[in-house]
Amino acid sequence: MNLAHELESALLPSARGLVARVGEASARRGYRACLVGGAVRDLMLGRSCQDIDIIIEGDAHEVARDCTGPDDAPAVFHKAFGTATITSGQQRIDLATARHETYARPGALPDVRPGSIEDDLVRRDFSINAMAVMLNAEGYGNLLDPHGGRLDLEHGLLRVLHGSSFVDDATRIFRGVRYEQRFGFVFERNTRNLLAHDVSRVADLSGARVRHEIERIMEEAEPELCFRRLDALRALDAIVPGLAFSRRQAAAMTAIRTSAPGPSSLAESFWCVLLWPVCGEGLDKLTGGLSLTRRVGAAVGDCADMVTMKEMLDRQDLAPSRVFELLHSKQSGALVAAMHLLDGAVARRHVQDYLERWRHVRTSLTGQDLRRLGFSSGPDLGRALAALRANRLDGKVTNAEQEQALAKALLRGTDGD
């Protein structure tokens, strides 16, 4: 099967010249060069090739040097992995030396050595990612498909290449679920049986690798579908005992991603939703074990605090100023998750009111205004501003004149009059 026409159609104009350069440079050195992995899969699904990975059956660093022109950005080399990145304009291409892998133990990173294109393909996760397209002039566009990926792609099947695939690398479970949900595919029967048998191998992975896979899931269009599937497979419980993902969590994630203000708070909220069932149990071990960033770890900690104070937050008579006092130090990502997941409708409404209204309340008088009235900088000034805001929140003062009268009364109290 030849995919030359499809390849030319799928590549952006900026990529075509750079890909051609790689093929020509490889041929001059007597190397085979192939487009591999997800790019080939997407090409055959009629999608554009955004991330371009090319395998060189030879020294990828040599080819990268040969392909870098005077007007291009310098090639970036990763000697430990035999990889390089070349860039021309806005187009970036990753090159790698074809390699053969072995695993010293389950969950460990692989030991690698140079290999053939066929060696490189057999180390892939699923057959649909184990195809390659020739880039040399001789045979340009020819499909290499030693593992039947084309037929599996046509039938919507996810099939591992050997029986120890999940044992060697349990991150393939996460990637398989991503492909399953993204493309509407299903696991082939034997692969499904292997996954069910080997799902406990997720516990062999380092926290950093698990975190990376979860972050990739959170970038999917509907991450809640992936987490529901992982929960059904018991993969989440293998990460952290007791971790689950309920319909309620899924609904929360759906609501958050369709209304979140930005990607930063979105990621924090997703982590809070995911870890909500275990956020109060062994928090330090949880955040450290998953190598969470300090900010995400703090947000999950805020969730644990709000779970602890849920009975207070669920009180009907709780004044807005008291809600502000309880929540003003909490990160927005945690608050958004709590708005959907806290027990108690009143508690959830209080969090929502804080997010949407009360945290935006400002006093008319500023610190400079208070200094002009006679307050000195320091704790008394801070307490006065907090008192003005609390009275604004509770509706006890409604304009600048009333604030000024209250400030003068506070000043007299401060002075001991």
C-alpha cells in the first residue's frame, strides 16, 4: 500500500520541505527514514499530521545536522536518547534513531540500543501505532505494517503486540483508554483479557509517569470518559487505594471544562475532581507519590480543608462575611471543584456565591483613604479594611459615606476613646 498522495495532502506546507530534506539526507547516508506512530495512524484516519515523528535506521543526529540550513533554528540534540529536534519556521520535527528495547523489570524505563525500523515498531504500544511510511525517494509513501495495524484501524480495534505488553509498561493502559475514548475504538478480546489480568501493574509505575499519563488524559476533549473507563478497569484504585471516579465526579468535570475561565485553573480543578474521594486521606503521601506540582498539591489540600468544614458551610444562617473568611485563602481550582462536589446543597451554593459574587466585593475606601483618616499602616489598618469589607458583604453598609462613618468609629475604638 502506498500513501504518498495522502502524506502530501496531510502535511502542512511548512512540513513538506522539511520532511523531504530528512528523506534525502537519510538516503545520502544509506539510512532508511520513516514517518511513524500516531502521525501514520492519523494519516490513515484522514486527519492532519500535526506532531511529526521520524525514525532513522542509523544516526539521527547526523541526519539532523545535515537537514539544518543556515536560516533554520539550531538542531536540539538529546544524546542520551538518540533523538534530535529540527525546526524550520514554525514547523518542528522530532527525529530518533531506531532502537531495540528490553525491560529489566516491570514498570522500569527500558534499556535501549540501536536497532532496525522493524525493531522500533515492535516496541510500540498498539498495532495501530506500529506502522511506518517510507520517506526515502526509493519507496516513498510505502506503508510498513508488520503487525496488522491497518486492519485493526479499519475495524476499530486496539491490540497489543505481545502478551507481556502491559507488564513491560503499564502506561499503555492509560494510552489505550485515551485512544478507546478518542476514536470510539474497543480493545481486542485478548488485549482486554491481558489488561484485566495486568491492571495491578499500574502500581509498579513511578508517580511521575502516572502523573504524566493523567495529564495527557486531562488534555483530551472529554477526559471524564477516560476516567470513568479507568475506574471501571480498576486502574485508579491501583494508583491510589480507594481512588474512584463516580458519575457525580464525571458530571462535575463536564460542567467545569465547559465553563472554566482558563487552562491553568482547569487543570487544578480536574486534579481536585479526580482526587476528591481521597483528598483527606494521607494527603502528603498522595501529592508526593504522584509528584504533583506545588500549586496542584495546595489545591488538593484546600479540597481536604473544605471537606472538613462542610458542616459549617452547609449552615443556612451563615453570613456572607463568614463564608468569605472561610474561603478567601482557597485556590480557585479547588473552589470550582467544591462547588460541584461538596455534600450539602447549601454548602455548594455558598461556594458558588463566593466564587461568583462575594470574592469580588470591594470597599469604597482604600488603605490610602484610611491613612488620611488617621489610621497608621500595620495590623490596625488591615483589620479596618477587613471590617469594612465584612460589613459590605453583609449589607450593613452600602455606600462610601456609611463606610467612612464606620471607619471613624473603628478609629475611635482603636484609639481607646
